[in-house]
Amino acid sequence: MDIVESVFSLPVQDPPEEDFCSADLTWTKFGTAEHQDDVALIPYDRVDAFIIGECSIVECPTRFHIERGRKRTMGSLKEYKDDEYLEYRQYWCSFGPENYGEGGGILPSRRYRLNTRNRAARPQSMRGCICHFVVKRLYARPSLALIIYNERRHVNKSGFVCHGPLDRDAIGPGAKKIPYICNEIQQQTMSMIYLGIPEENILEKHIEGIQRYCAPDAKVNSLASQYVHKLGMIVKRSTHELDLDDQASIRMWVERNRKSIFFYQDTSETDPFILGIQTEWQLQQMIRFGHCSLIAADSTFGIKRLKYPLFTLLVFDSRQHALPVAWVVTRSFAKPDMSKWLKALLDRARSIEPGWKISGFLIDDAAAEIDPIRDIFCCPVLFSLWRVRRSWLRNIVKKCSNIEVQREIFKRLGKIVCSIWDGVNTSFALEEFVLDFVDQTAFLEYFRTSWVPKLEMWISTIRSLPVASQEASGAIEAYHVKLKAKLFDDSHLGALQRVDWLVHKLTTELHSSYWLDRYADESDSFQNVKEEYIASTSWHRALQIPDSAVTLDDKDHLFAKVLSQKDSSLTHLVWNPGSEFAFCDCSWSMQGNLCKHVIKVNMICRNIQGYQLSKSFLSFKEILMNLWKKPMDDSVELDQANAWTHQMLDQMQKLVELNTSTHIGTVVDKMPLKWVSKKGRTSVGKPSSTLALPHGCAKGKSPVARKKNRKRKRLSRLR
């Protein structure tokens, strides 16, 4: 576009409409090669019509206030340029320039609210909008006005839409009259919208939440309906693509969601891309359920299909379900990179709760770096077998057609793992396995390619680390299955290589799903959601199966039968009972999952002699035996081992008592009383205002006491 250097070269525009806006004008570049503005020339008496039109734009309805203004009298200038002003007014969108929103700031020179007309009704509505223009009534031609548009977009300094229907955080007009909506109600409504619940049901629950703070009212219901509809429109219009370039899009998302990020490192020549996501709610859950408890990892999710693999940190909630409390999107799991975000995560938790710590960290990948976890969290590391079991079982079912062969292969692989505690040579057991199933070429090809090169590493990890229980493995697997269903839907396959899409799915649909699950369970609402949440793990589904539905093979301990609870004519067969590598013929197990029938059979087998012990118990037993064998002489080391063992035994007894107790009062009654002096109870956390004196000086009055008495006298006179 050519740059015009003289105002007299501009055409005068006078649109026929009663009110018109910037879209109805043709804009010209005016200025020099170094600096130019978009300008248009209109009759001065049409300025008000232009301002009204600008305020009525559908995408960003607003009002403009006069931010600055100057005037000259005619004849005051002897020499002047063609763009000199007789009147000068700078109009600014009333949603700016200050930003009273989250993370915003007020202009340093603005110590009070300007008394200008058309100012927004409430300063709190200002969101840092930078849209503004200048109207100059020309000194040389007073009948004309030069409009200089400095910024036509209604965005903030970061480039995001900050008000209007296109703003996802907008609350719309009439916000002053909308009833009180706390964060809990808003999160509940947003979660239900993201999960696709019908608007009628969402509105009903939304009004129920509002009525906890105000009485039923037709106007309140009408405003609530508008609010829910508006939130729904915002969600529908929201998109993960903030920019066509994925890297630029994720930078914009990071800039906009600082409070939901605990670590961010952009790609460079020396540093890999790392994005650590944790919302405020996830931080609360991590502090609540992770303190003196376990944190688990679902690592390297989507390593073949996503642009960057996803690493999830999980805690076990009040029902021992796996709850995601942080997501890390990165391709690098080297020690230096892993240490960065692990330390940032721990620092964030301790900034809220200084004494926060965990008791153990569960990993599911033998290639994971253990040293950063031990160094930063100062806790033991445990290993979960769920990933190994799932991978083997899925490929056995997929590559072997005979179900009897499937059972035997899975059983033999379980024995190879058990050889760690049985004292059998793992290499010899592996060679024997390959010879016995030499005719299963498809599975053996997969096993040689994917597992034989790294099997020694996995066996070494299982041997050196404590093994996690089946309940923990089932909870992690349940999260993995849910995550896979959310992300690998057929309708989203084209977006798998975009990081902004992955982040959008995690922070909207998946986050909302878990938030609603926890809310339904704790508030005893949304009964269907609560029931699905409780039954979301195979462990809890197994608890619903009565012992009478299980029949064991008492002779050879080869199999067990489980009667179906939905169809009494159907019986499921579980081979190799008592082992984590038991094989069930139900549809859920044939997909590679740990099913409820296997868990139920193993629960019963644990109490019957002759069946295998669980891998987690064998691992625990070996640790105790090693601890017992270490101190060989009557030394201080023996005392330390004795003290540690008794401390661990005491903690286990308390934990078992708490879990088996039917009423919390019985546990509290057994706790020892801790007496505190009256003075200590009334001044907890406050330093004493008087100095401790010897007994002989008790009658002396300190200066502090005299000052206090004088103050009391003055107060008594005022009364």
C-alpha cells in the first residue's frame, strides 16, 4: 500500500448509513517510510456517528472514552502543517488501557479514576484492551476530521481477545446483576459442558448451586440461563489452534495460562522442549493426597503417535483411584532435564505446604532415571508391573490364535519374572521358553525384537526395586485406558502431531472429567457419575463379586471359575490363579487389561495355602530378609536396623488399624493426649511480649507491662 504524505491527498468519505464503523471506511497509510498510521478523512459532524458505529460492532461491543484531549483557538498558529489540529481527542476502548483482571496492572500514572465521559461503568471491567484511535479536527479545514486508528483489534498486550463474545473468559453485559457464582459452581458448569452433558441438565445443576447463596427467583433463573448458554458458546467457539504454527500456538497458550504451568522450556539448540502443566486444583489434590503417601507415573504415553510423549504424575485419592496431578510433555527424560521439572514441581508444592513430602514413587518403565527421583523427593522408588503385563498379554492375544497356547505362553512369561525370587537362572528359563514355543513365529518375532534386547534391564529393575501391588497397578492402568480413549478417538487422529491440541484436550475434557468425578464423590451428587467413578478400577469391581461366585480347582490349582454377576448362565475361566500373570477369557482381559475376575481370584488365593504369593509380597519379604541379614555383629548398625524396623512396623500397624476401622472415633480415642499449657494455647505462633525473669524478680514491673497499663487507662477514659 502506498504511503500518503499530505492530508490534502486523502479523499473525504461520508458513508450513507446513519451510523458507520471502521469497516465502512477505506483506510490509507499516512506518514513517512519509518512511521505510518491508518487514517481516514470524514466530515467533522459525522464523528459521533462513527463512534456509535464502533461501539456497536457485534464481535466486540464496547464504549469509547476520551483518554486525552487538547484544544486550540483559531488564529493561534501563524505557521502550521496540513495535519495540525484545532481539536485533538484520543478515544480508548473502555475495557482499557488499565487491566484489573488476573495478572494485569494499573497504569503507574493513574492514581485515581479519570472523570471522563463514556467511561466504563466499573473499573473492575477493564481488561487491558489496547484498541484506540485519535480524532483530529483539522486546523486548516475545521469542517473535516482526520481519524487515526492506532490499534483496531480489541486485544490485550499479549495479543489475546480480552472482552466480548470471542473472549472465553468474558462474563458479558449485566455482570453486576448476575448472582454470586463461586469457583466451584463455575468449574462444575464448565466440566459438564466439556463432557457434552445436555444444556437442560447443566442449567438445572447450575441453578441448584446458585440457590445455595440466594433464594429462588425468576430473574435469577433467567440470568443463570443466559450465563450457562454463554459459557456453552464460549466452549464451542474455543479452539486449540491459537496460531497455524504449532510452536507459536503453544507459546501463546503458555503466555495465557501462566498459573497452570509449573515448568516451561522452549526448544533451542541446547535445550529440549519441556512443558509441565498443573492446574490449581491439581496442585491442591497433589498436596492433599500425595503428602506422606505415594506418587505414581504413567510414563512415555503416545511415544509412537504423539509429537511429544506424555508423562503423567498420579496420586491415589481417598478411594485409591489414580488421579492425575501433573502432565509433562517432552521427548527428553535425561537426568538434567528430568531434575529441572521435578524440582520445580516439588518447589511449587512446598511453597503452599512447606513440610510436604511423599513416602514413595512408583515407576512403570525400567529405562526411567531413578537418581533424580531419589535425590529430589528423598524417598524410595517402587516398580509397577502393569505395563509389562499389558504389553505381553495384548500381543499374545493378537499374534497367537489358539487360546490354550495363549494361556501357556502368558504363564511361562510370568514364571520368568518369578525366577528372580525362586533362584532360577533367568537366561536358562528364557532359552527354554523360546525352544518350547518355536512354532509361534509371530509372537517370538515380536518378543525378540521388542523385549529380548532389554529384558535383562527390566529383570534387573524388578530385582532391585520393590514391586507395587495389584491395586496400584490396576489404578494406573485404569487412568491409562481412560487417557487413551480420550486422546485416540478417531475424530482427532489428524491433530495428534500438534502439541496445542494435546494440551487443550488435557486441560479441558480430561481435567473436567476427573474434577467432576471427585466432586460427585465428595458432595454425594451426580449419582450416575459417582457410581461410574467408583467402579472405574478393576479392584473396586472385583470387590463387588461375592466369594461364593468363585470356584477353585483344589486338586491341581490350574484354574478357577468365576460366575458372571450380570448373566448367571455365563462363567469365566481364570488360568494360573494366584499369579499376576493369570489369564482370563473375558473380553476386558482379552484386550490386555487387568480384569476384575483375575483380581478376585487372587484375593481368595492369598488366604489359601499352596497358591503363589503376590510379587509385591515376595519383594517385601526379600527386603525384610536382607535387612535382617545385614548387621552381622553386635554393633550400632544393628541398633539402627532395629530402630528402623520397629518404626516401620509401628507405621504399618497404624495404617492397617485406620483402614480396617469402621469408625474414625475408635482410632482417635487410642491416640495419646498431648497437653499444652494455657499460655501456650493462647499464644501459638506469637513471640512472648514479656521477658522471662527469675523467681526473685517476679514483683518487679517491666517497661512493657507499664506501657500496657497506661494504654488500658487511656482506653478506659475514652469509654
